[in-house]
Amino acid sequence: MLTHHVSNMGLIRLKIRELAQEKGWTLKEVSDRSGVIYSTVRSYARRTGMTTVDFTSIHKLARTFDVMIEDLVEILEE
């Protein structure tokens, strides 16, 4: 699994809940559509302030929501 430590970027949050709400999808639907396992989707949706993310998952999620990675990732502190 390709993980990337983003300590140089500070803390990030993934805007999964907001994007799912816009589409009218549950987190389970996000998981099914993206191929990212549900526990990961749920964890990323709940957590505020992550320092390590799985780039493969982020790429799949961005593609599923049809947004740029920059639109999925919110940088909380640099």
C-alpha cells in the first residue's frame, strides 16, 4: 500500500462527508463506487487532522466524486 507521510503539509482532512452529501450517497455507497474498503472510507470521513494518507485511496475517491484531489483534501495547518 502506497502511503505518504504529509508532515511537511501539516494536518489534512478529507471532505468525504460533504462530497457524499452533495451526491446523495452514503459512506457505504462511496465505498462500493470507489473500491476503497468501507472501514477506510469511514475512518477518513470521521477523522479531522490526519498526517498519513493512502494516496491510492485518495486518487480513487477523487475519481469517484469526479473532483480534483485538491478539492477532496483540505489542509488544516501548514
